[in-house]
Amino acid sequence: MRLLVCGGAGFIGSAFARQRVREHGDEIVVLDKLTYAGREENLRDLRAEPGFSFRRGAIEDAAAVAEAIAGADAVVNFAAETHVDRSIAEPDAFVDTNGRGTYVLLEAARERGLRHVQVSTDEVYGSIEEGTFTEESPLAPSSPYSASKAGADLLVSSYFHTFGTETLIVRGSNNYGPYQYPEKLIPLMVLNALAGDPLPVYGDGMNVRNWIYVEDFARAIGTVLERGEPGEVYNAGGPDECPNLEVVHAILRHTGRDESLIEFVTDRPGHDRRYSLSSEKVRGLGWEPRVRFDEGLERTVAWYRDNAWWWEPIRSGEYREYYERQYGRVLRVKGDRT
Ligand code: NAD
Ligand code: TYD
């Protein structure tokens, strides 16, 4: 297949591109704006692969999309502003990229009769105290991030109903694994633990997330791309749920640190208590998750420990300023005594 992968320089998009090139021999064009979260380093090992190319550009730029989409059989859209805390501090870019950007891609797919796979999130359903969300659950997003993703999902579905565009939506639960930008819980805590920085736990630490290893989610997206029914939504949740505090304790164990690093900090406004996703429908297409949380977390900690080349420039760059704004503290850098 020839795929336009938007947002392919980010965490999940790069894992998907790697999987499709290596395991399926697909031809891939990545279109990515390279925001703070998008990094060409994430695709470093794919550069030399035949059939792989990278273009810098924004999905809300129709001319850039028209150039990148030439020759594609399908579009897979990962491009988004993705961090809840940033959406609370500065929602602007969330509306532009997640909303208008998705619209520009849908128009391009409609004009050319292409399949459009939208990568979405369980956060569009809001929080669930007990039980599990299915594809039939109502959308009740809580944050500007999840609201902008829900808006995009509705627009995607409207292109199927109104124009017959072959749209599909895959909603994933919380991903973790290599190459995740350290603003998110797991890499943030791993890098802080490795550096000896405090681990900032929001609220009482008992919020629950449903963790999925990034390669499992990437495979679910590939399954839906190949075998999904146009117009349908598919949830892809991980095999395990875990309260944040347990995640943090496991990270302390894997990094050889003790609990004294834990620091309870002011809760996130509107913080969703629990996410939980039923994946029966995508299992019906032959997908299942392969990596349990214990194993995936150990692998992830090992990857960050062994790949300082990847995160050191991040931790001393834009992320450092973001961290100071968000947490009111300065991060340690290499050479500081722990
Ligand atoms: P990420 O923040 O790591 O990467 C996002 C990528 O999109 C970056 O490469 C960035 O440069 C690019 N991008 C941002 N704005 C753009 C624009 N206007 N035009 C082109 N490119 C742009 O995000 P991620 O964690 O890899 O998430 C990818 C997708 O999966 C998102 O749509 C997100 O909503 C969804 N998702 C993420 C998770 C998760 O746990 N991370 C879970 C479920 C769904
Ligand atoms: P996050 O990785 O931001 O993903 P999301 O909010 O989209 O699920 O956060 C995961 C959980 O970890 C969430 O309950 C908020 C919590 N959290 C902290 O306790 N401290 C932190 O510094 C961060 C970033 C998140």
C-alpha cells in the first residue's frame, strides 16, 4: 500500500511507519509539521529504507497536503496536539490542528476517493468510574484536548455519512513505549527517576489508565486500515489498567530509586478519574494485544536508560522551559549531582 502518514514523526506515528515499512513493505510518505513533539530522530532508522520519504508540512495547509498525498491509496492521520496539560494552558493549537487540520485532510481524501483512518483516543468518552466504554458509548470529553479530538471524530463520521468517503476511526487507550515525549506520565517519571528529580503525582495518584504498548496500538491501526468497515469506529484498549501511583512505584523499582522521590502536587483541573476501553470489535478483525503492562514497562524503562542520545536534547531544550512553567521547578541536567 502507499500511505500518507500524517504526524508520523511523533511517538505513535513513527512506530506505525516503522511497522508498515518493515513488516508490510508499504510505501510511506510522512507529512509532519515537526512541532516540539515531532522529531526526525524518531524516523532516523527508516531514512534509508526504499519507499520511505519525509516532508515537513502542516495538515491544515491544503497545498502541503495536496503535494504529499499524490499517489497515496490511503491517509492515516496521527497529526495532533496531544497533551492534556498543554490544552488547559494553551488550547489554540488544539483547535487549529485537531479540528481544522482534520477537515483539510478529509477534503483531500474526499476529492480523491481515498480511505481516511483517523487515530483517536478513549478520552473522547470522558471518565468512567466502573465498567468499560464501547464504541456505542456517548462522547463526553472533559478537556480541550479530548473535546477537539471528539469534534474531529464527528467531522470524520460526517464525511462517511454525507459524501460516502471511506472513513474509519480507531480510538486507543493510553500508549507507552520508546520515543514518547517526556511530558506524558511514563517517560516523565522514568527520566525524572533516572536523574533523581522529584516525581510529581497529581491529586491522590489513584486515577486509573488503561495502558497499551505502542506497537500493539500501531498494529490495531494497521488491522483497521486493512480490514475495517468504512464508517465504523474501533476501540483498541490495552490488556491492563493501573492507578498512577502503582505505575510510579514500578518505575521506582525498575530505576533503583525509593519512594522519597514521590511528590504529591496540585491536581490537574477536570482530571478524568478512570479510562477503560472494550476492544471486542477490533478483536473481531483478528487483532489482540501482545504485551502485558509489566513487561512493556520494563522494556520501556530499559529503552530510556539506553537511549540518552534521544532524550538529552529534549530535556535540556523546549521541554525544560515547559517543565518550569507547568511544575514550577527546574529539572536537573547531565552533570548535576543526584
Ligand atoms: P505526539 O505528540 O507524539 O505526536 C504528534 C505528531 O503530530 C508530532 O510529530 C507533531 O509534530 C505532529 N503534528 C502536530 N501538529 C501538526 C500539524 N498541524 N500538522 C502536521 N503534523 C503535526 O502524539 P502521539 O502520542 O504519537 O499521538 C498520535 C495520535 O494518537 C494523536 O492523534 C493522539 O490524539 C492519538 N492518541 C494518542 C494516545 C497516547 O497515549 N499518546 C492514545 C490514543 C490516541
Ligand atoms: P498523561 O500521560 O498526561 O495522559 P492522559 O492524561 O492523557 O491520560 O497522564 C496520565 C495520568 O498521569 C493522568 O491521570 C495524569 C497523571 N499525571 C501525573 O500524575 N503527573 C504528571 O506529571 C503527569 C504528566 C500526569
